[in-house]
Amino acid sequence: MIVPRIVPGIVPRIVPRIVTVWCPDWPVVAAGVAPTVPAAVLRANRVIARSPAAALAGVRSGHRRREAQRCCPELIVLDHDPARDARQFEAVIRAVAELSPRLDVVEPGWLCLAARGPSRYFGGDEALAERLTAVVTGVLDSLGLASAPVGVGVADGRVAATIAARRADVTIAGPAVVAPGESASYLAGLTVGWLREVGEAAPELVELFIRLGLSTLGDLAALPAGDVYARFGSAGLHVHRLAGGGDDRPPGTTDPPAEWSTERAFGEPVEHLETVVFVAKQLADELVATLAGGGRVCTRVIVIAETEHGERSERAWYRAVGLSSSAIVERVRWQLEGWIAQPGALTGGVTLLRLVPDQVRGDDGDQLGLWGGRSQADHDAMRAVTRLTGLFGEQAVCVPAWRGGRLPAERYQWVSAAAADLEDPSGRLSPGDGPWPGGSPRPSPSVVFTEPLDVEVVDEQGGAIRVSGRGEVSASPAALVVRGAARPLRAWAGPWLIDQRWWEPRRHRRVAQFQVVTDDGEAYLVAAEQQQWWILAAYA
Amino acid sequence: MDLARVDVTSSITLAHDRYLPVDEAFAALLPDPGLVRGRIVACTGAAATSLALALASRATTTGSWLAVVGMAPIGIEAARELGVAIDRLVSIDADACRPDEWADRVATAADGFELVLTVPPTGPPTGPPTRAERVFRKVRQRVQARGVVLLIVDSGASHSGAGADMVLEVTAGEWEGLGRGHGHLFRRRVVVRAGGRRVPRPVERELWLPGIAGRPELIEPATTVATATAGNIELERAG
């Protein structure tokens, strides 16, 4: 741990045996929903977890709110609350930590531990897995949380163990144990989609594999490593190794030296969670900057907090794609909230916070950000959209969508955010092909009236201006009369003629648009339709 | 506790944590390198809406989200032309005649969006005169606590400018490109004056808003043509 140990990439390492504990649909379980109640937890308008009753009704993760409600109209929609998930999961972590102290929490509902020691102690992988199942189920029962059967998987390598655990909860009752050395053959028949499910590959990469005809992990593993590297870079090489049952730690993973860890001792005990989290942000920034300076990224971090009364909380957090600063802060928050929620665990203020990078690898540039991943601001905004929709109604919260058209009010419109895809807005926003002749030229008006304001446009003598069908203006416009008050015009141009849907008599429209500037310098877009004038928009 | 707090706040904070970036055109106008988080910026005058959108544009392209509260008529296409990333644009309805509802929605939006753009309620004062102030104070507290930048578009109807940390006033605006019966709106020369409580020395600059490409552009004050035009505008204002 103290001395950096460089492991040459060519030496094949023994893939460690890992146990994964997977609590299916944890966000719903943590919310305390009874299994007979159809409920789903949404993040950014997408279902991320659902109760067994909702699953029976056909609600799937990834569904939009509307799709889910169509499958199951009586569905109870819950907001995603990561703090609640972490708080409830803390009891599970504590119970498992009594069996084996060295465990990694990947996220609330999902933890991994090294199988070798505890497995020997408890008499084999099966015995260990059964024991873990019993312990976790016991904790959930004591908390009064109803869950689908907990999945426990044992295999060589974190990925195989996690897939085994996740399949265990749906395919077989009881733990899934993959015999030593069998991980590659176990994975071979499974779809490549699992790489995305366990967070090791970006969705785009998995989609690309499927389009190339590589539908199973076996197909992918059968390709020569060199070819995969040439085509997909280091991200491809990583998943190629995983598909063949290899180690999730890439060659070149080092145990970082102690001086890379960062800590802050508080002169006076801090009792406010927000203050500790604020400091955690600074420490995490420092840590990530130190590592990034050497082209490295941390995949496993140990967070240690101590109080004035000597209580201590230590957790290891793992993330396959590397821990960004905001990801570390999020985990510190989970850990502290879980700690606070334990009765009697915390009696004084926090006096020390330490972040220890435990597993570090070269940053190959395959972080999710490059694939269009989401930032903290995106997550906050999407959560806020869900919350605002819940508070003020679906029609009150809107996002823009391209509709196309010649009038400013037609081109972009507001659509309900509840029905829109916030994660991938390209389909909603990309202007379609083809020009829209007759539209007014750029720049576009900055205020587009939802209800056009009726006005009069008059000439020097105060007579109404008429526009012929060919766009000829009866006289030069001299003033705009708004609610009886005349505003002289300094400049005007037009018309931009729109002759819409002439083939459909009932929806046929002929509109002549003009740009005008009044003598106080304000510019408007006005339009004449059947000799009635309107202000459509203002260039404010 | 207090000691710890002092310890926390005295350490270095990154520029990203204090400011939201703005377009280069505003560099000479603003007293800070960007929009300071936790502050209220009022945009007033004829080009207030364009100015507020242009101020928000750079931050939206670097990942911040912009919520417009009670401003459904905003021109989405104009926002895009001014440089706003409209995939990070969200509109929240609010009734301008109900100050409490407005404050509630602005405060809730401040929880999740780094930029909030709104028009303050204009309805007739229904309660005692302190009510509007109280409502505004609630919004201010939330904006400061969450490190949000609140942009207020005020075309002169209300008097929220008094509560803002910085007031950007468009004192003159002149469209180019439109003649009498020919041409089309092309670009607009505006004079913007930055003042307010947090601006030690008021600054006045000329900008194209929008410029030729849609985005704002600074007009260098050194050229003689620009000074002459500025003089004309001064005269117009005086007259």
C-alpha cells in the first residue's frame, strides 16, 4: 500500500474471486413500498426501478413516465432520492461488514467483496453465498423493507460475479456460484448488453457491437485483442478483456502511494453535514487534480471520517469508469447520511475527513464524459424537472421542441417536459430538412407573443394600409396604432408572403409579414391577414 | 463551529465555483470575470430580453441549465441565435399577477438550475407595501444559498432593479439594415450601462446585440466612427 508496485501488463494475473450482493430495484425497496403496490422510481423521466407488482404489469426500467403509466395506470411514481437509498443501505453494509470487513460499495443496493478469505472461513463459496443471502434478507426484514429475493453471485472477477448475482435474482432461487476458472464459459452465452448493465461500457459502444453482429460476450471475446484495440481503442480492449472473463483491473493498475491521499482535520468539530460535504468537494478536487496531473484516474477510493468521540466510518467505493470529483462527493454524502441515520452511531461532530485513493489506473480517456455522459448539473436539472412537474403539474414545466413553420410562433414550441426525452434531446430539437420559404429573415424576434396583439397600420393620412394578394402595399406605412395610440414608424420592410395550404380551403392562410421600427427604436414583426393587422413578435 | 467555517471559506475556491462564464463581448462591461454565483442581475431597457439571453448563453454551452420562469413568450429561435444551448433550456409557468406563486416557483427552480431568468410579478400590489419586498427577500435568500445566478428582465414596469446586485441598463438601441420599404433588420447597436450595488464604478459600453452572426459583439470604443455615433445617441437621449 505504501510502496508503488508496478505490475507489467504482459504478466497474466490471477483473477480474484469476488462475491457480489445485489438488491434488485433498490430505490423502490428503500422507499418502503409493499411488493403488492405498483410503484416505480423515476430519474430524468425514466424508470430506474419498479416494484414487483409494477414489473408484473409490464413496467420496465428505461420506460418514460407516460409509457409506464400506460402499462399500469394506477402506478405510484416516486422521485429518485439517492440520500434515502444510501441511508437505508447502510444497515446492509454494516451487517455484511461483520462477515468480511473489506468490501466495496459500488452504489446503494450493490456491493462486492473478495471471496477468498470469508469463503474459506465459512466452508466454501456456496456456504458463504447462502450465509450472505440470509444476513441481507434478515436485515431487510428487520427494517420492514419488502424486497424481491436478494441476488448473490460468486465468480472469478467482479463483472462475472455481478452478472451472476443479477441473473440469480431472476432465473434461479438462491445464490449463483460460477466454478473457479469457468467465468469465461459462463459469460460466453450472455448478451453484450450486460456490459452496459454493469456500468463497464458506454451504451453507444454496446449498441455498436450489436450492430456489428457481436451479440454475445463470447463473440466479442473470440476476436483477437489487437484487432479490437485497433478498432475501439482502450475502451474496447477493456470490455474485450472482461468478456473473456478477465480482470476488471487493467494491467498497470498500481497501489497508489500514501502521499496521494488527502485529508482535512477540523480545529473544531463540525456538526453540519453540508459543511463536511463542502470540504469533501475541495478534497476531491485536490485528489482528482493530483491524479489527473499524472494522467491517472481513481477507480476505488476509501472515505474515512472520524468524530471527536473517536467514532469512525470507513468505506471503500468502487466505480468502473473512474471516480470524478462530483462522484466522490456524492459517495461521501451517501456514506455520511447513512452514518447519521444509524441510531447511536454518531454522537459528536466530525473532526477528520480523509480520502485515500486505493486503486488507480492510467486514464485512457474512456470516461463516460467523452461519450456524451451526464454532468452533475445535468443530474440536478433533471431531478428539478421531475420535482417541478410533481409540484406544479405537467403543463407548467416545458422544454423547447422544433415544429417547423414560417411564423415565429410555429417554428419552435414548448412541449411538456414530462413527455420529452431530456437525456437525448437531439430528436426533439434538430430542425428538419428543407427550407421554409417566406419566413422572416434572421435575427429572430426575442419575444414571440402567444396571443397576437391586434393593431392598425396606417399611412400618412391615417388611412388603413391594404396588402394585395400579390404583396403590393397600398401606401407606405407611416404609423402603428396600438390600442388607439399612434406610434410613428421610422423604417419598415416587407412583405414576406406566406401562402399556406392553398390546397385545403378550410386551413388555407395567406399572411403578409412586415418588419417595422418605431420612432423610439423598438422593432416589431407585424402581419396582415385578410386586412387585419397583428403584432406577432417583438425584437426586444 | 465558527472556526471551522472560517477555515472552510478562507481556502482557495476555483473560478468555476464562483463565476459562470459569459461571452467575450461582455468582458469589458462586467466588473467580474463572469456572472457571480448567488447574485441577482437586472436587465432593463428596450433590449433587456436579448441582453439577458446573451448573458446566459456561454454558461449554457458549458453545461449549466437555464430555467425561464413566467416567460413563455420568449423567442426560442432568438435564444438559439444568441448562443443559448436550447437543449438545456426549461420553461416554468408562473402567473405574473400572483407574487407568492412567482416566488415559490423561482425558489424551487433555483434548487436545480444554475441560471434562472424571469420577469418579476407586475400585478397591482394587493397587500401591504412590504409584501413585495418580503417575497423578493425569499427569492434572494434561496439564490444566495444555492449559488444561482438570477437574471431579471425588467422593461420598466416594475421596480425590482432596486433589489438587484447589478443592473445592466440598455440606454440606447438602434437597428441597422431596415430602410423605408427595403432591407431587413440586420443588427442592433446598443449602449449598455453596468451599475448597481456591487459595481464599484459604473461602466458604459457599446455592443452589437444581436451582431451579424446573431451573437453579441463588442464595439471597440477607440474608432472615431463609434465615438461620433455614441455622441449622436447621447444627443438623442438628451433631446
